[in-house]
Amino acid sequence: MAFVYLALAIVAEVVATSALKATDGFTRLAPSLVVVVGYTIAFFMLSLVLRTIPVGIAYAIWAGLGIVLVALVGVVVYGQRPDLPAVLGIGLIIAGVVVIQLFSRIAAH
């Protein structure tokens, strides 16, 4: 169940982070509520994850996949095109998450 909770935490964080732009500095109510509710769900789910998965591993996966997914939302929703260095950096983040999952003895499998 820990990885289900982690997936939910990541999705909630990505939704909340993506909605930040739409808040216009927290002057728009609906997007602001999405941000607050999204982060509340994300941190609650992350707290459940930490019962099983070590904090460093959970946070690395959460942050890494969150960065990648938010970058994809930026492309699809906001038309923000990453340049080559950004794409390479995102690729390295993905590689790091894969290495942790496949080779780390501390990661919960």
C-alpha cells in the first residue's frame, strides 16, 4: 500500500503545484482552494508512506517524479517548452529514481 499512497501523494502534489500559476498570487479563490487541498492530501499521503518507506527514499521518489510530471504539465497546459539542458536534467532525475528502485537495498520493495 505504501507505493499506492506515494502515487496519490505525487498526483496531489502535481495538481497543487500546477494550480499555483492559476492562483495569480492567491487572488483567485478556486485555484487557491485546489492548491491548499492538493498539498493537504499530498502531505497526508506522504505521512502514511513514511510508515513503511525510509524518508530519504520516499522523498527522492516524490520529488523526482513530481518534477518530471510538473514539467510535463508545463508543456501540455502552459505551452512551456524545455530546452535541451532541461530535458537532459529531467532525464537524469528519472534515471536517479530508477537506480534507487532497482539497486538500493534501503528502498522498500
